[in-house]
Amino acid sequence: MKKNRSLNLLYGLSSLSLNENAGQLIKALRKSKKVSGEVLAGFLGISQQQVSRYERGETELTLEQIKRISGFFNISIWEFMDILYFFYVKKNNELNEIDKIISQSFYNKRQWWGMD
């Protein structure tokens, strides 16, 4: 049950930057595996503070870093990127589409009432 709760944190990612989304994904994966930041840092050969910076989205991840992090969690780099795509690109596109519909509806009402 806790595993699912950790991964449910991902549902709020759409309003974050790409770096923040990647960081939240790393944090959710780490918590779902019940691994400390220190253990992940040891595997990656970096400091625990650097892991914290990744998780807060303060540091851009390189492809090599994503590859190593994905390997630690036993998922492919493509699975990692698919999750980011879904929660960042797809959700943002859906939000943009909703904004367009609302804007168009408002414009149509203004036209109908002779305000434009």
C-alpha cells in the first residue's frame, strides 16, 4: 500500500518544470523501494546532497545520470522517460487544450453578446 502512495505523488507533476518532474520521479521511485538518499548516492558515486538537488529539480540530469538512476531502480531508461512524458508533456498538452477550449468559449460568448 505504501508503495502505491509513493507513486501517487506523481499525479501532481504536470505543473512542475521538467527538472522538477524528473526529481519527483526519482524521489517517488526511491521511496517506493524504501531506499534512502544516502544508499542511492552511494550507488551513483555522488553525495547525498547531490541526490537531494536532483530530487528538488535544482540540477539538470544528463542522459548518463538518468541511465544510471534507471539502472538502480531496475527500469529501462525508456520507462523512465515514458513516465516523464506522460506526466510532463501529455498533462501539459491536456492543460493547454483545456485552456484553448475555455478561451474559445469565452470569445464566442463575447461575440454573441456583441462585445467584440
